[in-house]
Amino acid sequence: MDFQTHISIQNLSVSYGAQQALKNVTLDIPDRKITVIIGPSGCGKTTLLKSLNRLLDSVDGVKVEGQIFVDGEDIYDPKIEVTHIRKKMGLLSQKPQVLPMSIFDNVAYGPRLHNSPDKKKLSRIVEEHLRVAGLWDEVKDRLHEPASRLSVGQQQRLCLARGLAVEPEIILGDEPTSALDPQSSQNVERRLIELKSEYTVIVVTHILRQARRIADYLAFLYLGELVEHGPAAEVFAHPKDPRTRAYLTGEIS
Ligand code: ADP
Ligand code: MG
């Protein structure tokens, strides 16, 4: 598999006090592909994702060592502004967190904050991103209703639209379908696959079947260690490390 590196993680170690959550992780994440990070609960998946947009900064007692380059820029360089990094990434969390406002205003929130477009332009931006998130047809007649009235599956896609509206380059998903029913999960998975033509997508999951469905590139974390990574088809077909084999066959979970 040929690919260009978008994010380069080098010797990343993270600890929370005495607890080491990531141990010397080195990983190149391909541009405009879906990279899936798998591994059992507690192995460091969320920590790895949070390190990518500096969400660990606000955690007390956390220590981050190593380097992460996004578009060749070291995001832990003190000269770089956190907002500059975060603007490049849209985050989909485990539970969709809609803002307590209308469907329209949820999507308009970022654009209003960053570049205050006029009314007409804003409507266009909102429609465009609701379409990309696959939600437009379901909500076009109720844009000014509170977002909280949507189903959980719709809320997750609304969060995707809100994240995309700030025009990120990278989409980070932390178990983004875990609160969803199978139909909604499929919708979100389908969206992610479509989005990879324009975005670098990184998804954390502990659902192996999901990883098989969407991953181009696969990284297996176990107890804070990056055990194996490579093109998904290769890792699934010929895992090299006995721990990867054990995880893929369900012997460890
Ligand atoms: P995963 O997402 O794979 O379940 P996490 O990255 O959430 O794993 O956690 C990795 C390890 O770090 C776990 O042992 C967890 O208990 C610990 N951990 C995570 N967040 C914190 C925190 N804020 N303070 C202390 N320990 C934490
Ligand atoms: Mg997690």
C-alpha cells in the first residue's frame, strides 16, 4: 500500500502520575485513509487519540514525552498555538454531545466563531455539512428545533456535521458508534468511508468487525505498547506478533 504520511508519531510516551498509559509509540498515519486503532479496554487508545489534538494538556499530572508531527509541524512545540492544531481536527466522541441549541445553530457554531459569515452564506455552509454528514434529508424541515430532540444516531451525525463545519483536515473518532444502533452505526461507517477521499480519518474501536469493515491501515495497541501496525488487509491476514494473533482470534479481549 502506497501512502503519504499525514501524522508522524515518534517515541510517544504518556503517563498519568505513576501509571504509564503509552510506551514509546512510533507510528506514521497515512493521509486520506482510515487508520483504525484497536486493542482491549484500558490499553491506551483514547490516550493516543487525545494526544493528537492536545486534549491531554488539561489533564492533571499527565506527562507527555516524544513528538507528534502534523503536516511536518511538531504540535508539542511551545511556539505552536493549541487552537491552530485543534482547528485541523474534528473529534467524534463516544457519546454524541450536541450543544443545547437548535440543529442549525449546532452546525453554525464553529463558522460563526471563526469567520462570521453573512446569513445566506451561513445557511449554505450548514446545509452543505449536514449533507456530507448524511443528515440533511432527515432534518431539513426542522432545522430550528432543539438538537436534543434528535435520535442518538442523528445526534452523532450532527456532531460529525458540526466537526466538519470548521473545515478540519483530520477526523478523530473515539468509538464513534458505540452509542448507536446497528443501522445508525452503518450510516456513520459509510460516511467515514466517503470522507476519506478528503480527510485523514483515525478511528478507535474495540469492535473487530468494524475494524475489518472500514480500516485501510491498522494499529494494535496492547497494555500501552504498539504491538503491530500495517495495511489492514495484511495485518488481518498475516498478523506477525503472537499477541496480535491472540487478539484477532478472541483469545485475549
Ligand atoms: P482505552 O481508551 O484503550 O480504554 P485509555 O487511554 O482510556 O484506554 O486508558 C489507558 C490507561 O490510562 C488506563 O489504565 C486508564 O486507567 C489510564 N487513564 C486514562 N485516563 C486517565 C486519567 N485521566 N488519570 C489517570 N489514569 C488514566
Ligand atoms: Mg477509550
